[in-house]
Amino acid sequence: MSIYDTRVLIKTAKKIYPVMSWFKKRYFPTTDKDIFPTKKVLIEYKEGSRKMAPFVIPRKGGITMDREGYIAKEFEPPYIAPQRPLTIDDLNNKGFGEDLYSDMTPEQRQAQVLGEDLADLSAMIDRREEWMCGEVIFTGQVIMKHYAEKYGVGEPVEKVLRYFDTTFQNVYSPSVLWDGANPDIYADLDAMVSVLTSAGCAATDLNMAADVYAKFIGNAGIQKLLDNRTINIGNITPIETPDGVAHVGSIIVRGKKLDIFVYDETYENENGQMVPFMPAGKVFISAPGMGRTLYGAITQIEQEDNQFHTYRGTKIPKYLADAKNEVRELRVASAPIPVPNDKRGWVVADVLS
């Protein structure tokens, strides 16, 4: 079996360690049941409820309670497909990290280049998925711009997935911004946690942008609470999480222990600008597994038999060879969509001016 066979490439792609994706891995993880064998996926989410069971007069049986409804709709996830050509010129040139006078032949080098390209294209998809999860968290929707030929060039075709019928509702607005005069940061956190607990949703994680954390840790009210030795209100103990996100401590709010995370990773957008995944001035409170990422199947024609093949997976590579122009091309395709389990399961705030 050739290393360019799609089944071999899929196994190789699964072994590639993904780039850091905090939102995706912690808040929108994927299980096997989230990977669909069809092009379309079934999106299901609900709103939390706090109904109580009724008292019933003895010997009168029970009282019928309506089932809580949920939203289910069929959706075709966006198609993500970065690709990269490979020419004889690429194979004749020295590879990255290779000795200047290496005796590696073009035939030997092509397997190495294939692995590097597969890792690069896979990392690009990881960043796009992370961006999509961030869009759901901070806006309640994902606006996907589809380009025809070159990324960032031409008029894109937009496809929108919205989880709120009107405006994004999971927003808290502090009365005094955290970089204003005498903000009550702890009261704001208390109010945000209350929004989640009143909806029956968990509150365990407090995520901050780096500029927000600077104001948080420098706030006199927060410092006073952390210095109070008679009440264990929290602690600031910086450690580095495995995903590269800084865990800087915890704070107790409404009896809930909130782990504080600072996320400062960036990506390059279609205009070549470096943009943070966690927007400046933002905080949000939620819990791990607040959603999941679904994947639609990828159907493609294989060069070996010129027939359509459908693959169920998160990333599906495809190898193409153009003998006439002496060009080989590697493409990695994916069809992801992040879905919240409960549309009230997180709360976001802009806290800086």
C-alpha cells in the first residue's frame, strides 16, 4: 500500500499532534458519535430549566408535566480544504533543518515533505476550528466566508449559523468597566455566575484576555479579598497548562470555585493580521464540555480508481498527481461545526473600555 493512499494518509493525520486549541478541546470536544457518516449533521441544543415537581393530592394520581423542548435541525457544515502543491523544484531544494550538503535524493525527500505538509495543513484546520468555537462563544453565531480560488481574495460567499433568533443574549454588562474608577470586579463575577446558576448551568471556568487579567490582578478590591487570611476566597498560583494556556489561580464566587485561565494565543487572518483568539477586553464564564464539535463526511474522487469515496472522519487527506505538469498536490479536507449543548451555558462580558 502506497504512502499516498488515502487510508494511509488518514492514519498518518490522526497521529499528528494538533496545535493548541483551548476553546475546541475544553469547551467543544468531539466524540465518535459526533462524527457523521453523511454530508449533513444533526444539530441539537436546548435551554436550561429549573422547574420543580408539583405537590399532588393523595389518591389523585400524578400531574402531567410537559417535556422540555429542544432544537434539532439538519445542517451542512462548511467545507474546509487547504492544499499545497509539490514540484520537482521543491524536492531538489534543501529541506528545513536538512544538512547543507545532504545526500538525500528527491525520491527520499518527498516522503519527508509529505509529512511536513500534512502537519502544516492539519494545523491550519485546527486554527480554523478554534476560531469557529471562539465565534460561538463571543457572538453566538459563526459567519463563514467561502472563497473560490485564493484565500482572502475576491468576494466571498457567506454562510451563517446562528444559535439565537434575535440578538446574542449571553452577555453581561458591568456598571463600571474594570479600567474605570472604582469597579466592583467581584460583584460583576458574582452577577455572571448568577446568570448561569439561575439557568441550571455549571460555572467552573473564568477565561480572561491578557489585558483583562492585568486589570483584575491589579484591582484593590480583588487584592484585598485574596489577602484576607480568615476567609479562603481564592489564590493566585500561576502554572502552565498542557495546552499552553496560563492557569493563574482560582477564586470562590457564590460558593463556586472558578479556575482562572488567561488565553493569549493568536492566529493570522485573511488580511495577514495577527489576531488573538480571545478578543481584548473580554471575559467569559462557563464549564468544560459546554458544547461539542460535529463533523460531516467528506466525499471525494480517488485517483487510483476515479470513483467517489465517502470518508467519516475529522480530517480527510487527498493526494493528486498531475503527470503532464509534473506536480503533486496534497489536500486535507474537514467539515466541522461547533454546537453548544445548552444555549444558556456560558456568559460573556466586555469589561475594558
